[in-house]
Amino acid sequence: MLLLSLATLTLAAAPADVTIDVAQKREPVSKYVYGQFIEHLGRCIYGGLWAEMLEDRKFYYPVTGEMPAWEVHAGKKVSWEGDAHPYEVLVRSPWLILGDKRAVTMTRERPFTGEHTPVVAASEKGNGIQQERLGLRAGRRYVARVVLSGDPTAAPVEVALAWGSGASDRQVATVKSLGSEFETTTLSFVARVTTDNGRLSILSRGSGLLRVGAVSLMPEDNVQGWRPDTLEVVKQLDAPIYRWPGGNFVSGYDWKDGIGDRDRRPPRKNPAWKGVEPNDVGLDEFMTLVRELGTEPYIAVNTGLGGVESAAEQVEYVNGAATTKWGARRAANGHAAPYGVKWWGIGNEMYGDWQLGHMPLKDYVAKHRRVVDAMKAADSSIEPIAVGAVGDWSKEMLASAASHMTHISEHTYWQDKPDVPAHVAQAVAAVRRIADAHRGYRKSLPSLRGRDIRIALDEWNYWYGPFEYGELGTRYFLQDALGAAAALHEMVRNSDLYFMANYAQTVNVIGAIKTTATAAEMEPTGLVLALYRKQFGVTPVAISGVPAPLDAVAALTPDGRSLTVAVVNPTDEPRSLSLKVAGGSLSGRGRRWVLTGKDRWAGNRPGEPRGVDVSDAAVAPGPLELGPLSVSLFSFDLARSAR
């Protein structure tokens, strides 16, 4: 047995000969392959990126006091729907009734927003509404915004933030007067205890009627409405572009619902997914986010249920001068200067019968052309990205609408495989299959002669397992990080075709980052994206001799002074590569970054020590040592003669 172990170690330690030719260069890797995608789905934006702490703050559901507001939902026993593992879904109002249960009714007469507004019949003993399950941190300041109207005798109104059940476990502020018109009052609180079950209540001890138009609660340190703790982690990705707002969501979304006074924007049923869309995040909030992140926006328009005119008006709102109709509306909303958005997605997955507004391919090609013509009439500088899907759909779009696109979208998702090498290899095969298909289109389609229409892989990821972080809130593990790295490798190998790639999605929903109410953490896949974005080179160079199932790519840094080599080892054994550099030589010591964990199921959770992380250390030129189940990225300076 000892002899067998020694033989195994000797075999594992024997380095494979790998050659890198720094003189054989490929087209530079586009920075946009490190893009991200956020959608109005589950807890990606609301409950993840956006700082609002209240559910149904504008009363989409009638306040009846019926509990529980959340019900456990179990999807089908397939990986796309969480393997039938249960998760919570809000199905009725989360607002409890305080005092007399008959004291709260809903009125449709001049509702503040949406279809109805709650009315509280005040009483001396106190009647009102309350929401629980709020995540509070001790010492943190919170800002509430209440929009109220009513009889003067219903004042004063007590607004309280509570963190316990005792009389002293709360802070109370008052709204001293009420009028017949809705007025907004901002109140400040400081939590004294950390809890996951904080409560916000609105209570009247007077007489007459109190109307509650809208309520908001955010940490005071929010960044123009965005969660600061989530933003801190998101910034580590340094993604150069963000796609928004969908996804399936966009095909039923009216962008006009998401502009103007946030409290007045109507809440809607999410058109494609579960839950309520409060419309708190719209075009202007998205633009605030991308500016805060120092990234570029990529906006998808509704070509499902949406029409040609709406798409053109959306471009005018975003990019039009303040003298245009919709540019003036943007200016009136506090944004005088045009945003200058360049990248526009013309619909989403319109090939699928699951998509709202799905139509036959021939009809959609005609609609795509009409939409692009109208959008370009509003701003001729935009770059439209068409809906594609390898096969008949992409082929016909390219054959009949190549003049109406600058790039074409593709999507790919992968599920679980029983062993890690196969789990990783499927990602590589999928990215390669799309590239191979488009190489074929370039050879066979006359419409592509003289055109360079590249791929925007604007949704890609693993998608399997329980929804632990809300709808589509799957976890990710070390094996998925290895696959994400290998997928990037295949994009590097096809750098002449892949112009953009948008990891789907950024937060919670099949996300690179996961959050609780009070914490945010990078998933293993997110760590891969951040590592490659920061450390991997730009100009791919030829690499050969890499033994399967290892996956390796090499690239020069922008200045050509350093060589970076990235290797995925999906096996349980350490490996070693003996590196030969043709056309140059390495100079001095280098650096190595290693992402790994204890086993394939190692992962990370918000607020807990990481099970997967990246370490780095100086290394000398020589064999590249690769730990089991690891992503290793090396950087070496090149000798001056090799540059």
C-alpha cells in the first residue's frame, strides 16, 4: 500500500511539458467579457442591491391582517426550479394590523399610487399597521419616509422602530399634523440591538381617519438608494458593463412605470417572475448605479409586449436633449444632461415560447428591424445588440437583419455533473459550440460579408440546486468556480468572436454575490471573475501541450512586459507543468494567485468564514505547481529581448 502511494505521488509530480509562444498572438480579449447582468427577479435588486428594507411598501396587496404573508413554494423537481426545495414567496400583504382588526380598510378613492390606499380608523387605544422581519444592526442609523394624509384629529401619528418586545426596545418619532393632501415626512432612528426581526409601526391614537400612501425604511448610509455593503463587494468585480433590466422581465416591463417620484410609481405584479415589482428602481436609478460603480450601462428594451414607439421614446428619454419631449421629462426628473447610453439590447430570448410576446421568427425579424429603425431615429449613435440563439434563430437574424445590429446575443446555462472534470468541461463545450456556429455563419451567409458582428454572451452561468437565497437564489461551490474560469478560457481562445459576456446574475439570483439582510459575500464564481479581471492579461498567445483535463490559457499584459498563465485543475490530485517559453524568456520572480477550497462543495456564505478564497505568493520561474481542485494564475515578467 505504501509503495502504491509513493508511485501515485511520483506520477502526480511528473510535470507535463507545455509550450507558450509569445510571438503567436491572437486578437486582444475584450474587456466586456467581464460584464455583469442584473434583472428585476427574486432578490437580485430588491433585497440584494437596493437598500429598501420594507416589502410591499406601496400596498400592492390589500392590508387585511391575514397571515402568514409568505408561503413556502416548491418548484418542480428539476434543477431549473430549485430541485423542488422549498423557498418563501410573498403572496399577501406583509403589514400586520395593530389594534382593532376592523380599523384598517382599503380605499380606491384617489389612491396615492396603484389601485388602492390603506385607511386607518384612529382610536384612543391606538390603531395602525406594522411590518416585521427587518434586519437591524446595533448602532446603525435608519431613515424612514412616511407619506400620510388624514383628518387633523388623527394626529399625532406615532412611527416606531422596534428591536425587541419591551417598552424600551424601540424608538418613537411623531408626525404632528395631517392634512387632506398627502405629505411626506422623513424620520430618523438608531437601532440599539442587532436583530433579524426588527419592526416598523405606524399608529394613530386620535380620532378620524389616517391614510397611508407609502412607507420607506433604509439605512441612513445608503448610496442614493443602493446598499453600501453590497456595493462594496460588487465593486471588487470591477465589471466594465452591466446589462439591465432583463431577462424575461423586460418583455413585460413598461419603462415609464420606473421614472418620476419613486413613491408615486405604481407597484405591479412582476410580469415574468414571482412577487411584486415596486418600480423603485428604474432608468435613473440604474444610471446612478453604473456611475457609482464606474461602469457602462447596457439597456435592454421590451420587444415582447412592448411596441416600436415605446422603444424609441425610451432612447429619447435616456439620450435625447432636454429640448425633446422625453429628454425634457428626464430633465424634469432631475437629470438635465443626456446619459449617452451606447449599448442597447433589442429584446430578450424572443425565440422561446416562455417569453412574453413570443412570435414566429419571420415576424420577429420584421419587428426587430422596425424597432431598431425607430431607436436610431431617436439617436443614430446607438449600437443595437440583437436576440440570437444558435441554430435557425441566429442564422435567420443574421441573414435578414445584419444591417440592423452591431452584435448578436447568445445565452448558455449549465447544470450539475457527477464528477468535477465533466462539470467543468460542459462549460467549455458550450462556449465553444456557440463560437463554432458563428464561424460557420460567417462562411455561409452572404449578409455577413464585410461585416464583423460579434457575440454578446449576455447570459451565462451554472444554474442548479436549491433556491437558498429566494427565487433562483442558488448557491455556488468550488466546482462552479473551476467551470467559470474554464468558460473564460474558451472566450479567450475565441477572442476574435466574443465581444461581450455578462455573467448572470450579479446578486442572489444565480448570483456572483449573496446577501442576507445585513451582510454580503462573494461566491466562488465571483472570486474567479474578480481575479481574472484584475490579473489576467489581454493579448492571448499560443499555448500547447496542456494535458486534459487541465485547461490553460496564456496572455500578455497590455504593455507586453509580462506573461500571465491561468490553469484550471479539476482533478483531486496535484499537477505540475514544465513551462517552455518560445520567442522569449522569463525574467526574475513572478507571482501566483490560487483559488481553492477543501473539496468540490466548498463555498462561501455572508457573515461566515470563507470556504473558498484566493491566496497569492511570490514564485520563481520553473514548473507551475497546481493544487488539486484549483484555479492558478501566474504572472511573470518577460526578459527585455522578448518584448
